[in-house]
Amino acid sequence: MTQDPQKLVVVGHGAAGLSAALSAAEQARSRNLPIDITVVEKSREDEAGGNTSWSPSNMRLNAADRIDPGFADDMLRACSGRGDPGYFRTLADNATATVGWLQAHGVEFVTPFYYLSAGPARIQPVGGGGVIVAKLLEAAKRAGVKFFYDSPVSRLLMAAGDRVSGVEVRRSDGVTMLDANAVVLACGGFQGNSAMMRAHFGPGAEIIKLISPGTRFDTGDGIRVATEHGASISGDWNGMHIEPVDPRSRNSAAVVLVYPYGIVVDANGRRFFDEGGGLMHETWEALARDIHFARPKNIAYAILDSRLFDIDGFERAIRSEVPPYCAETLEGLAAQIRIPAANLRQTVEAFNAAATGDPARFDVSRCDGLAAASELKPPKSNWARAITKPPFLAYPLVGAIAYTFGGLATNARAEVLCEQGPMPGLYAAGETTGHFYGTAPNAVAVLRALVFGKIAGRGAVDFLHRR
């Protein structure tokens, strides 16, 4: 008698979901196990890929086959010691093998010029996250994985004994029940859900700009359907990865990361932030969040002078295609960005008076110690070089959210947890899970989605094999 195939449903079509589906298919084939694998995706096929498709997908590795020995400890430090050591140790232990797996599927990697400032070593897929999505999708289709688009999951179905039995999908033509003996939830955080954003971050959170077109599909569906059945949650529910972007730009993730080398003023022309408080990736979340939640009109302006153009490779730190506002005088610049000219001049003059250090020390690649005089409030701890050389420049900045930190509690095997332990047959990976606290570890989001997506897919097959 032919054995009926077991069924695995993966919810989500980004890095985590595609790696789960493909790794499951490969694991099933290697064991000669009859398992039907289906990916259900909320978006249309031409929009699928979530945040991954739009991300440069920098990964915190020294090289494709080398990771820093202190990687896991660095992750815990970024999370203020509140993360799960086992989770980050597993991430470190599987990172290079996962990159090698991507390479085997045709993804090439290079060492990028990462903006301007120094920091941990990184690698990047040639073509960014879109290439990861394309290559994994191609391989998954060859491996027999089925794909359903325009298929938002509305409910997780459970059988006796709290075992997963399927998912409910609400399509334009009606409700469909998909049977499943195991499910992987990999459908993002809740940054695209206005009600959840407001509930967890307060008034104004529901109007935060989204970092990419794919971000709007991340509406917390995986978190909701699992917690309805008692899944535990973890991560920082008041945490998000948010970046300062140019609101004029039509580009995805149109970051402007030259702000440390000038000053940032609000709509009243006043400074409010230590622009030199750390390397760019150490301050951008705090700046972007402050702009959105605490500044008039939810906007600020990076003010620089023409010496920006003397910085070798400054363009790498700007993803906006729109040139900065430019004027020969501060008054002319203020008129263009519609802030009080007298305030802007007073702010710049006060900054210039405090920026008395040796400009020869100016070094964009590191914290150079070129601080403004102590009486400047707020301080400028590095890169305090007077703004004196016209033309004067201004980039508008608003906060744009990439992903939220709160999500499902999972262990190092990507199993979803409840009070009693792992929920049989239920797995989760990527932004759907809650493992970040305080700040997002730099250049890790896509890497952890791939690693734990792959672990989830293999784990689901192991679970189905034991049934």
C-alpha cells in the first residue's frame, strides 16, 4: 500500500519562508519521505518576498566561510543581555553553512563597502535580497514545492492533543482549509498592522513610514494565529528597527546616513540629538525613532556644508536619488526647507563656536574623538567640524520602520513554545519570532531568517518522520 504523503505548510515567502520550504524539500528527498510542501503567501506573486526582496541583505560575517568568534556575545550585548544565548549560539554555529547552502543554489557574495563608518565585517549577496528570493524560489519549485499567492492565513487549525492540523486561508474566492501535519510561520512582524503598532508603541505609531513596499504585508498574522492557541511571546514589544530616510525619495530604504558629519535640526531649526554619539549603525535607530515620536511634524533635517562632497565615497551613505537642498546662505537654505532662518543661523553659529577642535582629526571611518566644546547642548561627541563652507546642504529625514522586535517565543530548534514547552508540529522563523531587545544587532536580520528558516524546515521534516 502506498503511504499517503504528510503535509507541511509554510506561511510566508521571504528569506525565512523560502529557506524553510526548500530545506524541508531537500531533507524529505534525502530521506525518501513522501511530504507535500506548500507555501502560502499573502501578497500577489509579483509582490512576494516581503522585506527580503528590498533589503541589501548585509550579513555579519568576516567572509562567506568565516564568522567572528565573538559573534554570539556581540548579539547579546546588542540586546542588553536579554536575548537567548542558545538562540544566538545556534545562529553563529549555522551561519557559514547556511551561506554555503545559498552559494550552492547560485547566490554569490561579495564584501561590500558598507556606507562610510567602520564596524563589524559584513558580506552581501550580489544583487541583494531580491537575488536570495529568486534563487530559493527557483530551487523550491524544482524541488516540487507548491505556492499559493493572494492567500492570507486567517487561522491556525489544531487537532486533539494540541497538534497542528492545518491553516485557514481567506482568498478572494472564499475560505480554504489546507490540511497540514506541520506548519512553519515565517510571515514577518507586525509593522504593517496599524492597530498593533498603535497598541504597542502608542499614538502616531500607526503612521510610521514603511521601509519598503514589501513591508506592508507584515501584519502580525503568524503571531496572532499562534497566540490564539496559547503560543508564548518574547522579544521587546516596544522595540523596532527604524531608519532615517529621505521622504522625497521613491526608493526603498532611502536612508541618509551622512548626518553624523553635520548637525540635525528639527522643524524649528534646533538641534536635539548627539549626531556623533556613535558609529552610524549605533545611532540610527535612536535618531529615527526620536524624529517620528518626539519632533514637530515628525521630520528633521541633516545640515551640512559642501565639504560633504570631499568625503571619498559619501554617496554610499545615501540611498535617496533626490539631491539635497542647496543654497549659498543659511537663510536661503532655511527658506527652501521652510524652517525659521534666524533659528537655523543661531543653531549653526552656536555649533561652530563649539566646534574648535583640529579639523585634521576628522575621520568618517571611525569615532574620531573630534568633539565639540562641553558647553554645547546636546553634545557632539565625534565629527564636530564647523559648518562654514558654502553651498550649504540639507536632507530631510523621517523615520521608516523595517521590522518589529516582539514576536513568538521559539527555541534554538525553531519550535514555537507555549507554557508546556514546544507546540507539536509548529515552527517559526524570522521577524515572526521575538529575539531582539533594545536595538537590532547590525547586519543580522536576513541572516537569522535564513538560518532559522532552514532549521525550521528540517525540524518539521524530522517531526513528520517521527509521527
